[in-house]
Amino acid sequence: MTKRNIVHVEFSSRDFKESGDFYHKLFGWKITPIPEMNYALWEAADASGGGFNPLGHDTNAGDVLVYVDSDDIEGDLKKVKALGGTVLQEKMEIPGQGWFGVFKDLTGNRVALYTTLNPR
């Protein structure tokens, strides 16, 4: 069973280079652009990390999306519904990485679930 750790944090970004430069200069984070996915990754010194989501229809300035480790995304999303939450994204593959799903809690916070393709 997963430990339910936070495994990825995404910040909204109007410009990946601008955001990457800011956080690299502020915290020393390693920034890795992934142009083919319209995305950029960040990694802190302790190997925690996340990414930058482009602003758009589903991502507003100020949005932060936290990913929680899950070994049963479908089961967790079913439980979200039973507890009164709303599923926004059913389980979907991230090619070469793993799978994710997204839900809203009772307050309206968006939270993602993640299963890695390469468990440690």
C-alpha cells in the first residue's frame, strides 16, 4: 500500500522560462523544460519536485495542484465520489511516466492522484 506521500506539486505559469528562472534564482531548483508536452519540471535539492502548468481553460493564475501517491487511482476516485467529492479527470496515462486522476474535494480544492510507472 502506498504511503500517501505528496509526490509532485504543480504551479500555474504564464511563461515557463520566466517561472523557471524565478525559482532557480530563488531556491536553486533544477528546471527541465519539456516543450513537446508544453510543460516544465522543477526539482529541489532533496529530489522533491513538480512542474509548471500553462495558464488556460483549466488552470488559472494562482492554481497549485498537489499530487498524492496512489496504488489504486480508480478505487480512490470511486471513494472520492462516495465521500461527496467530484472527479474531474478519470485515470489517464502520462506516457513513459505513470498514471494520474484529478478530483475536487468538498471545499473545491483540486487534488491529483499519481501512480508511477517506475516504483522505487
